Amino acid sequence: MRAQIIGLGYGLPERRLTNQDLEKMVDTSDKWIVERSGIRERRIADQPIKCSDLAYQAAEMAVQRAGISAQQLDLIIVATSTPDMFFPSTACIVQDLLGATNAAAFDLSAGCTGFVYGLDVAHKYLLADDCHYVLVIGAEIISRILDYEDRNTCVLFGDGAGAAVLGKGSDAYGILSSVLGADGSGAAHLSMPAGGTAMPASLETVQNRLHFLRMNGNEIFRFASRITSEISSQVLQKAGYTYSDVDIFVPHQANIRIIRTAMKRMNIPAEKTLINLDKYGNTSAACIPVALFEAEQEGRIKAGDLVLLVAFGAGLTYGGVLLRWGRD
Ligand code: COA
């Protein structure tokens, strides 16, 4: 038995925020953003759109494409750092919207690695006899926690959601191996400092702009450049493959320079690498499922392809999943 992705979906807000738009908001330039990150535009969800709305949009499509009913879902995982609220979980809100009355539901906090973490959890859940279908969603409205006075961060991120339904299948397709990890000593490098129990919301926290994402870009850059190829190597090795066996490489869409470093180290060419950060920026947990959805639509991923997913993010977290694309 293998856990197979049997349906994908996505939800992207309509509004585009281009680098030229950002030039009017902060001291930046299209040239700087493109050269330093590779991003040209990103999507922004305006109020009153909530994280659960994008998640639901992606989820409904994934369930439909899987060819199952929402009632058949056993578990819903929403990977997000920007939930509708602290509690209840966004997963419970999506469960209700879908009418997935037989599913347990929880949110998963692993930053941009959330979707990869979610796939690993789904994979392990599906080994159990009483679990048949798991829905994993990566959904973010990062724009709502971005400081549009901070050029170091506001140019990098965008909003969106992607979802995958996983079911059980034969050994021919599905997840072959996965590796998850974390280095909590780097927690301070990417965080939203206030609003939790460590620093509850107060007039002062709002005035000091502590409810926005804070990032040490250089530290994350160094970490990401190292970890992407390291995790790729581990997850491939675990399943008995090497870099040259990879048909499609799906890296986290944070920065084109991080992706190029990994491609170079692993000797994976551009035609095997999925890149969409130019259009959407870093949509955190949504990056990988949106990239998979688009690639499948465009016929870039075919049944039988060896697909390598790798992500890193707040935590610091990191993870990789290797799968043989397709379903029975
Ligand atoms: N426009 C213009 N200049 C900018 C800018 C912007 N949007 N953002 C930063 N700068 C400036 C800096 O202020 C700095 O100026 P200074 O030298 O006068 O102080 C200069 O550009 C260089 O900054 P530096 O941090 O060295 O740039 P960089 O080339 O390393 O790129 C990041 C910065 C943030 C793009 C890069 O470090 C990065 O992508 N890090 C990883 C972030 C990430 O992936 N986060 C999500 C993880 S899931």
C-alpha cells in the first residue's frame, strides 16, 4: 500500500500586486526585487476574504477532482501560519464548509514547510486500517501580517492556497519516502512576535508593529541554501535514488537564488524544476501544492514521474517528500 495524491486543487485571490505597485509603497525597485528574489508579482486577498475561504476553494476542487465525496474524508489538515483566528482551527471551519462530517480536523503549524509536514502526517495516517482519505491544505493570507513599511519582507510574500486529497493505492504510485526536521534554535529568525501568550496584544504591541512578520533574511537564506540539497539527498537516499533520477523537482518558492543554488548542487536542470514565484511570490505552505496543480494542468508532470518536494520555513522547519506521480 502507498499513499497517493488522487486530487489537487488551488485557490488564488484575483488581485495582483506588482513590483511596480510596490515601488509606490516602499523604497524599492522592480530591478532590485527581480534580481534579488526572482519575484515579479504576487496575489493579495482583500478583506473580507479569510484563510478558510481560500482553503475551502482549494479543498473543494481537490475533493471533486479526487472523485470522492467530502463525507468520505477521515482527516483534514490545514497547514497555515495565518489561520482565521487562534481557535477554533481553520481546519474545523473548512470541515464545516465542505460538509465533511466524518472527518477529524486540525491545523498544522510548520511555516512554509506546512504542506510537506502535512503530506508526511497523511502518509502515516493512511497506513492505519480505519483511515481511507486525508485532505491536506496549505493556505495563507500572509499579506495580512506583512508590514508594508518594511521593504525587507513585504516584497517577498503573497496569498494563496493549494490542496491535495490522499488515498490508499498500490505500490505503483505514491509516496516513496519522506524526511521531516526542525531546528528550533532558529525560531527567532522568522516570527510574528506578538499576539500569543508570550506577548499578548496590547496598545504597545500594535504601536511597535509587533503583529507583523519579522525576518532575519540573511540567516534564512543561508539555512535554506544549505538545507534544500541536504534534505533532497536524504529523502532520495532513503528510497534508493539519486539526484539524477529526479524527473520533477518542486522546491519551496522563497527566492530564485536559493532554488538555483540547490539546482546547481544537485545538477537538476531548469526543465525539471517547477518555478512559479515570479507570479505568486512566496505563498508559504501553499507554494508546493499550487505548483503541483499548475504543473499537472500544463502536462509537465506525468504518471510515473519521480517527483521531489522540498521545503523550509519558520520554526525553523524543513522537510522533503519523494513520490512516484500518479494514482491507480
Ligand atoms: N528593495 C530595495 N532594497 C532592499 C529591499 C527591497 N525590497 N530589501 C532589502 N533591501 C536592501 C537592504 O536594506 C540592504 O541595504 P543596505 O546594504 O543599505 O543595508 C540591501 O538591500 C542588501 O540587503 P541583503 O539583506 O544583503 O539582501 P539580499 O541580497 O541578501 O536579499 C533577501 C535579501 C531577504 C531577499 C534574502 O536574504 C532572502 O531571500 N532571504 C530568505 C528569505 C526567505 O526565504 N524567507 C522565507 C522563508 S520561508
